[in-house]
Amino acid sequence: MAEQQAATVQLTLADGSVRAFPAGVTPRQVAQETGMPVDELVCATWDGELIDLDRPLETDGRLGWVDAASDQGLEVIRHSTAHLMAQAIKRLYPEAQLAIGPPVENGFYYDIDLERRLTPEDLEKLEEEMRRIVAEDLPIRREVVATDEARRLFQELGESYKLEILAEIDDPTVSLYRQGEFVDLCRGPHVVSTGRLGAFKLLNVAGAYWRGDAQNKQLQRLYGTAFPTQEGLEAYLQLLEEAERRDHRRLGRELGLFSLMEEAPGFPFFHPKGMVIRNELEALWRQEHIRRGYQEIRTPILLSQELWLRSGHWDHYRENMYFTQIDERPFAVKPMNCPGHILLYREGVKSYRDLPLRFCELGLVHRHELSGVLHGLLRVRAFTQDDAHLFVRPDQIQEEVEGVLELMDRIYSLFGFSYQLELSTRPENSIGTDEMWEQATGALRQALERQGRQYRVNEGDGAFYGPKIDFHLRDSLGRTWQCGTIQVDFAMPERFELEYVGPDGNRHRPVMIHRAIYGSLERFIGILIEHYAGAFPLWLAPVQGVVLPVAEAHAPYARQVWERLREAGFRVELDDRDEKLGYRIRQAEVQKVPYMLVVGGREAETGQVTVRRRGEREQVTQSLEELVATWREEVAARR
């Protein structure tokens, strides 16, 4: 005889109380009965799992609430808005086939297969249709159906991408979500009705290969964003406008820093002004590393295939590598610097007294990226990685990791970056023993905790050869960028049989610490361009000052000032064009030059300059000696 369904369920509520409700009660009904503000709730949690507010509860369990102000609530709102957009697409373009439509970090997208290329005007029409659907306040209902039934449904609807997804599902049942005439294959959860949505904006259309595979058809990816309130949406759209103003691709072109060309997609060209920034960053990097006992090296770009097989990169990274042959022998262009550093370590016998051995390199690496993900300097195919590899005894791990943490803090603070730390643990696709991973992860944990660092754990996101600490920098717009990384590696020394002679005269295995600060020098420059909106501090500015004679008669003295500042080692330009002074000042402002130095008759007579800082109206007149001293102090402090 079938087991009789329980008449009541015991629910543990958010305040810890336990109450009995009729079996089949929904979270929404519980919220109403317990005085919860139902209109503020997006969904619920059932024993930690996100569920719809209208999901019947048939067993005992712990019930929690998710409101619109939470990260989980915002994600559900965005997911539901993706469905709202998909419904509008099917109404306006019935021939469109739907692929996938998940929430993402700042919004949502939906991939569609539609022969017609959608335009900004089409997005406006879709928004109008979405608002109509919101006004209809359609209930959003979850249905659990047999997988075969779902296949028949989407076969009738002609949704081939949904059928392809269903073909990979082995479960006997799947969940569907319906709102009006629209139905989608989805795990959920979602808001209770379309009327709960409204603060949204469709942003743009991009291309995306189905399943991210360039061999598949390219679909149209419609991006949008959504918020619980109109105020939140408007604040985000203002942030997008500011981000557009700071876009490093536009500023890089306008300020003459770098170029991206069709002849070399993913391989940036740096102009003289861009090289100034690169050189200053490299000089800072070298200065800080010399102070801390690092030794700079250089390793080849091409290394034999055998090396990459032994390192494990061949198995784990081959799809991202470039290959060639020399004398019928296979070689690979290096995607990372570590194997080359390992080869140098193996040169000669190492004693325990030689450790820690700190190798560092500004190494050019190449990684194959799909054309669709290339993005200015932020995603390229060739970049300079500021790698360091520390070969240490096991008892030195703690101190060395703490030293790296201090070095990273020193460099990031110079640029005004705050950061978040993330400890990433062992992924499924890894090499090395359980004991190695436990020891490496423990060492990173202890280093963070001994320095009192706040961090979060990202389970399963470590490198294939070891756990890591990632630095997520927060820029002036509040965006985060993953740059620095520290990785403890017991596996690679084992693979290459690295050794050192201990005080006992026996051979021992060193530990290898991988470390990068900028990560990619090119990417870091792109981040800095947007962080500063192109207005670099004096030490980093490609042009530190421009000398502006008031009239032609003052040009000879202006040239003297220009030459004197160049002799003092500053990057200064002379603008003596036959244009009005106001026009030339505005041009210097547009080029974001830190200082404008105006010289006229009075300055020529007294041997002074009138100094105007970028973005300020106040001016100060001072001698050249005072100006040089001020600039030297500012550059030395890297302000």
C-alpha cells in the first residue's frame, strides 16, 4: 500500500522557531501567515536550496527567505528578466530559436538563433514588449514533467537548441517554467509573476558561438540588466556611461598609447607614449624586486614539446598553445614561464643554503584565445607576464608567502587599489597527491591568517598543479579585476625531480611558489587607463608637462624652459604653435597632461614659469628650480 502523505509538515523558520503547517503549504502562504513582507520576497530557501515562493512543501525542513536586496534575490530577478526578454523575442520574432539565458555578474543574456541581425532600434521594441508583458502580470508557474514529454513539447515548438540540451539529460524528469503562452526549460527559481519585474534595460547585441565552440553556429547574444528598483538601475546605467568614458580602447587611441590592428588580432602595438607607461611599470617592478633579493632572468619563447608533456601543460593547456617545428622536432610557444625557470634551477647542484632562490622574469607568453573574447588590452593573445618562481625549503613556505603578500600590497597601494583576497582550492582536473594539496593549501591559509588578512574560499578553482591566492583589485569605479596570484606547488618539483642538498647531506625536494603581481602587464595597463581615466599621476604620465608661450615673442624663453626640464630628466613637450593660448591649454587638458607651464613677458624677465595643474583653475608662479624640486619629490613618491 502506498505510504500516506503526512497531514502536516514541521517547518523550522528563520528565527529558529518550529511550526506545523498543512502538507503542501507554499513558502508564500507561510510568509503571509507569519507576517513576513511578502512583496519584498523574491524566493525562498528549503534546506539551503533556492525554491519558488509557490513550491508546495511536502516534508519537514528548514525554510528561509530571499529578498530583493540580497545577491541571491538579485540573481533570481535577473534570471526571470531573461525569461521575460525571451518571451518578448518569441512574440516579435516567432521564427527565433532560443538557446540559453542565464543571469551573469552584472545582468543577464539570452542566446538566440535568428537570421535577422537585431539593431538598437529592435532592442527598444523588445523593451516595449517586455513592459507590456510586465503589465499583464502573468503568473510564473513551475512544472515538473517527464523528460520524454519535454522533448515532445520542444519538438512541437521547433526549439532545436532545447532538444540538444535535453538529449544530454539522463534524469527521468525536468522542470519547465510557464508564463502565459511562453514556456522554457529551466531549473529556476523565478519570481511569482511578470508584474514583479520592471527595472530593466537591454544593453547590446553580440555574437556568441553555441556552447562556446567556434565550430558551431554563431548566435546573437542579447545582453541586459535588471535591478529591484528603478533607482538601482539608473545608478548602474550612470556607472556604465562613466565606464564608457573611461574605456581604455578609446582612450588608448585618443592619447596615442596603443593600437589594435586587423593584421594582428589580439597582438597590441604600443606607441612611444604607451611605452613610457610600460617602462615605468617595469622600472617599479625591478626596483621592488631587487630590494627583496629576487634575481631577474630571461627564458626562451620556444621550448620543446617534450618539456610541455613533462610539465603537464600539454594535457591541461594544449588547446591554448601555439606550435611549430624546428628541424622536424615539435616545439611550442610558451603560454607560461614556469617550465623555463625550472630548467634554470636544475643547472648545477643546489644546497639548502642557496634557498630561497627567487627567480623573476618579465616573460612574453602566448595563449590562443577565440576572436570573440578578445577585448582591447584586457584579453589578448600575447602578453608580458611578470612571473616569479621561488624555490624554497618546506620550512620557508610561510615566510616567503608572507613576503609576497607584503610586496603585492606595496605595489597595489601605489595605484590606490583596494583588493579582496580569494583562496582557491583543488580542482577536479589536478596533478599531485592528496597530502601535497593539503600541505600547500594549509601553508597559504596560515600565511593569510598570520597577517590577519580577510579572505574568502573559492572551492575547486585552484590551478591544476596547486592551490592559489588571487588578488581582486577594486578600481575607482568599484569594479574588480583579478590580477595578482600566489600558488604553492609541490607537484611540479616532483615531476622534474628538483633537488637540493640538505644539512644532513641528503637530497631533498624543494617547494615551488608561483607568483605574479601585474599578472599581464598589458592587461594591467588597460586597467590603469580606466582606473585613472587616462589622467595618470606625474611619475606615470607619458608627457609630464607642456610649455606654452603666451605669444611668439616668448617662444625663445619657452624653449629654454623646455630644454632645462628635459635635461633634468622630465618628459616635457613644447607647444609653440600659432594658436591662441586658451586653445593650447584645452588641448593639453584633452591630452590629460599633468602640468601646463605658461610663460610670457613677466616670466621671461624673472626666470620663472606660471604653473597650472591638470583640472585646476588656480595657478602659481615659481622659479624653474622650485618646479624641478617639486616634480622630483612628486615622482620619487610616485604620487
